[in-house]
Amino acid sequence: MRAFTQHTGLVCPLDRANVDTDQIIPKQFLKSIKRTGFGPNLFDEWRYLDVGQPNQDNSQRPINEDFVLNFPRYKGASVLLARENFGCGSSREHAPWALDEYGFRTVIAPSFADIFYNNSFKNGLLPIILSDEALDELFEQCEATEGYQLTVDLQAQTVTRPDGKQYAFEIDAFRKHCLLNGLDDIGLTLRDADAISAFEAGHRQRQPWLFRDA
Amino acid sequence: MSAKTLYDKLWDNHLVKQRDDGSALIYIDRHILHEVTSPQAFEGLRLAGRKPWRIDANIATPDHNVPTTKAERQGGLEAIADEVSRIQVKTLDENCDAFGILEFKMNDVRQGIVHVVGPEQGATLPGMTVVCGDSHTSTHGAFGALAHGIGTSEVEHVLATQCLVAKKMKNMQVRVEGQLPFGVTAKDIVLAVIGKIGTAGGNGHALEFAGSAIRDLSVEGRMTLCNMAIEAGARVGMVAVDEKTIEYVKGRPFAPQGAEWDRAVEAWKDLVSDADAHFDTIVELRAEDIKPQVSWGTSPEMVLAVDQNVPDPAVESDPVKRDSIVRALKYMGLTANQPITEIKLDRVFIGSCTNSRIEDLRAAAAVAKGRKVAASVKQALVVPGSGLVKAQAEKEGLDKIFIEAGFEWREPGCSMCLAMNPDRLESGEHCASTSNRNFEGRQGNGGRTHLVSPAMAAAAAVTGRFIDVRELMQA
Ligand code: SF4
């Protein structure tokens, strides 16, 4: 998993509450055998005017010019501003996969759905919870300023505006540690690789018939 | 040293590291893969630049999506009509080839349902930890193994680390003493258990089946039991090792041989719960009381003996239960107090990881022999659990018995157990099925599943309605 330490990036404001995972990545894309390839279909129903299908050439599809992600000024955005209960609905891990692949490194919202919040950490996407007031200010500044950027510092647990104002955010110490070091569940277990190897050696000696490679 | 249950022993034997937060790293001996839950796990490995920890711990076979008609199978991969199915089966082949994992491909005689293939090959051995991205992995516990299903991210975790992060469960014992009446099988025992304790009865527990009626069962019958532990809410089902277990394993391709065999047998003899071991929960049933079972509703706990009547919500005092009975009756198209034996069948399915082994096919064939599938039954399928089961059945002439009686004799796979391949129910159809789940839509949208034993399914096929199989068979 990619580590998250500090990030400065262009901000895109998605001013809607209760954005659910079916809106983040519609169900027809879940049939895929991959965990990549979802970026072009992020927010598919909003970004395009037709109904998207898996394995389609998205460059030929009619674009919804009114959807904020399609505004030229937000092209290349990596910080998403959102409203409450972002990521509700089904538990699909495809949602953070799609956001991550599109290029978002962090989503800032007043609240997140539980499973989405968990899944995000597993996939190197940082969900940041700030107050409603803070979000109001950020939405306002972002919409008023072309090229608006924010800086997120995970170590310091701060979001910094271009004018220098900072917001502090809370994060579970263990999750912070994993994200700072790019440790996913597998990465964490592999830190015990020596213990696993030692156990395996003893296990092999006790029950050699469990091993066929010898 | 204090007394231990079988589960305690298996846990202790695989504990790599106990963590402070109560979780533990458990070493995995055998990982079985199929086409549905593995593709993203392999991709995850690639994306992270990781390699499988121990290739020889893995075996794979496609089962959920493979078509079961000869015509489609003979054409190989390209002949799989459904695109998603074809891609999934193909992807499994490609991943196994790329990583060097042993796979029994679609038209290999060793191919079949993961939970039939593992034991059949001796790839499931007593004392192992066995995992697979499929909830019915509990089946393998019949060998005194610790076996359970895992999710896709855990499939990746096991591939990469040969371990799982787990928390120890509680111990539960289901004790069945006495002698099973004639015509009553392992499937009836486990349905009766689920009817008694409910689909959440085993939540948080590792469930060991014990007692004289369990010891009397064949190893195949024990697999049927453990297979459905998950339907009782327990991720893990187990039966202690005895002579039958060892006899079953002997000589199988993956089983140890020679001096190593003797050593293994010595070690396996310890795979029983100590006499005074502590169980957090104990459930007792008398074998004599169990009759052939039929599920009437949309959850495996909605099950009755074949001579009973469908429940009447009016006499249920608990409003939540009443509602669920009303809803189930409506979905199943049944009326309150209707005798089970009045339920007519549109299709019959004999197969699935619960009941597609040779013993199951023999039991069904014994009933079908010399009889005909009722004219009112549109389709009666027999789907062997593996290519080897199919070959054995054909050697014994069972295929001819079925075909003569009007059953279709298919190629191995999950088939009509779940609506993921072309074998499925039409809306509103009733099916006597030897599978394990009767949830709404499980066998096809609007389909109505009744769970039964293979003998009961065959009896339903020839009479067109449910009947106590003992009326057709003499002791
Ligand atoms: S037979 Fe049914 S329950 Fe068993 S593995 Fe296949 S789909 Fe799952």
C-alpha cells in the first residue's frame, strides 16, 4: 500500500450529502475480475449522460458538463470535499479503489459511513473528518478561487489553507501509523515474517507430510 | 496441562503469534482457490509486487461458474456461453499458470466442487488448517481439521503470508447419541440440528459434532454435517478423527506414505476432544427422534419432518417470528397448515458440496432404480461433485439408473446450487434440492428451494411431491 505522509493538491467540491457507494461506482462495474480499472467509472451516473457498461471506451461517451468533476478547473483534483455520510450503502471495496485510481488521495467530509471509512484506510485513501463549519468555509473558498489547493499533513494531523489557516483532525493512532508507513493488513503481518518462518520450520519438522515441495 | 477440545488443539498447533489486542496469527496449511473469489486477490498481489508465500500449500479448481452440460463442456473455455463466467474461469487458469499453483482445470477428471475435490485428493488431511474463499469450507472439518471460509482480501492475505489474522472462537458441541432410524441420513441430522438451534445458534462458536450417531456415520456423511455448520451460524464444523477418517485418507494422492504415513497416523490419533474438555455450549439430540427433513421456508432453520404441516403464523405469539413466517409462506407459495407431503415439485436437484459424493449418488440411485421421474416434474438433475465421483458412479452403473428413470446426468460443478451458471429455477418453481441454502432467489429469481437428503430428493422426483422415502424403500 502507498504511504500517506503529506499531500498538497487541487481541491474539487462535491456539494452533496449521503453520497452512496453505488453513486461512487455503480453496480454494473462490480462484475469485473479486477481491482483496477474503476477510475474512469467513478461517479459514472453523474459524469456521463448515458448509462455506462463495463469494458466500454469511456472517451467516446457524452459528458455531463454540469457535473463538478467535469469542470475544466477541477481537472487533476486530488482532494475531494464532500458532505455528511459520504460512502454510505453497500460495503463494496470498489468505491475506494475507484476514488484512488481517479487520483484522489484524500476525502474531507463532516462524516463518513463506517465501512467506507475502514475500506479507505485499507487502500491508502485518507478520509478526514472536519466540522460542518470548517467544510462550509472550505467549500466557499474553493468555489471562489480557481486553482484552490489544500495541504494535508498526516503526521501533524492538519489541513492547511492557502492563506495559512489550519484545521486539526482526529485519527486513530494505529490507523495513522499504518498509513504513514504504507502498511496494509498484509504489510503488517509481513512484519512478523520471521516469526512465521520460524513457526513454519518447526511445523515442517513435526508434520513433514503437510509440505509437498520437499 | 488442562483438558482441551479438538478445536483448542488445532488452534494451539497453528498459533504463530498472539497479539495484544486479542487477535492472533494462525498458520494456514491448505488454501483452496476457485474462480469467483480469487481474481482480485491475485491482482492485489501483483499490484503490491508480492509473491505467494508457499506455492505448494495452494490448490485450485473452477466450480461455481462452469457449465454442466456435455455440449458446453466439450467446447472448452471458449464454449462457456456467459461472458463473465468465461472470463472468471479463464482468469483462474491464467493466475494459476502464472504463479505455478496446481489447478485441476475445467476438463481435468480431478476437477469438481472445491469441497469435494480437497478431501478426495487427500489435499485435506487431519490436523490441517484449511481455508478457501467460500463459506462452505467448514466441510473439511469432517477430518478433524480446522477449516473455514474467508473473504477476498483474506485470500490475498493467505497467499502473501500463509497466515490469517483470527480471534479464537468459543467451543460448542452438538452431541447426537443413539441409532439413526432406517432412511435417515447425515443431511437429516444437520437439518434437524439447524431447526433446533436456528441459523444463529452457532454464532461465534467452533462446532464439534460428537456422539455415537456421528461416530456411526461414514466420512462422507460427516462432510455433509460439517458442510452445513455454517448454516447453523458456525464458521467451523468438526468431527474428531477415528479409524474411519484414517481409512478414508489412506492412499489418496496427497496423503503421506510409508514411514511418514505411520508417523502421521500416530499424530492424528490425538485429534479428539479430551474427555473432560470444556464446551461453552452443548446441544443434545437423540438419533431415534430424527425423521427425514424438508425445509419449507426461506432459511435453513425453517425445516420440518416430512410428516409435519407447514406452520400457521396465527398461533405464533412472537410478532417478529410471525412476520417471518408470513413472509416465507408468501414467497414459497404455501398456505398455513399445509402438509409437507402436499408440496409438488417442478424441479429436482441432486448435487452441491453438501450431497454430491458417491455415497449420496448411491442413495439417490437406490430410490430411482426401476422408477420414473413423475411427468409433472420438468427437470431432475444429477450433478456429481467431481470428475472422479462421476467416473466412479458410471463404473457402478448409477448413471444408467438415473438416465433410465428420466434424470439428466451432468458434468461436475456447483450447478443449480446457486444461480451463477445456466442451471437455475424459473420464478415460482418448487425444487427439491440436496444443496444447503434456501434463501430467496438462491437457485434463481423467485425460485422456491426445499432442502432435503439425496434419497428424499429422488423420492420427490419419482412421486412429484414430497413423500417419506421410507414408504418407497424397505429396511
Ligand atoms: S456447491 Fe453451492 S454451496 Fe457448495 S461451493 Fe458450490 S455454490 Fe457454494
